[in-house]
Amino acid sequence: MEYFAMIGLLFAPVICLLCTGWFFVRWKNEHENEALAQKNRKICRAFLIATVVSLVVFGGLHLMFPITL
């Protein structure tokens, strides 16, 4: 379980931040279609919230199950 927590703590927030950045750029560069821009804005916010949640969950798991050598 400790390896699962460490891998999740390393990769889940990074992937969520990459997706947040992707949809942020799509949101800011969409000038013609306002509905699509608002959809990208909502997705961007959802990934930002998912980043915080994944940090809390995997950080808690890492504190509960530290790697011992």
C-alpha cells in the first residue's frame, strides 16, 4: 500500500495539473464559440479541484503507510 500511495502522490497531481493547463489554454484561446469556452472553463475547474483532492488523498495515504526500508 505504501508504494501505491507514493506512486499516486507523484503522478496523480501532475497529470491533473497537465489537464488543468490544457483546458485553461483551450478556455483562454476560444474566442468564437462562447459555449465551448464555458465548457472548457468548467472542465478546467474540475481538474483543479481533482488536483487538490488527489494531493490530500494520496498525501494522507502516504502519511498512514510510510515507506520503510
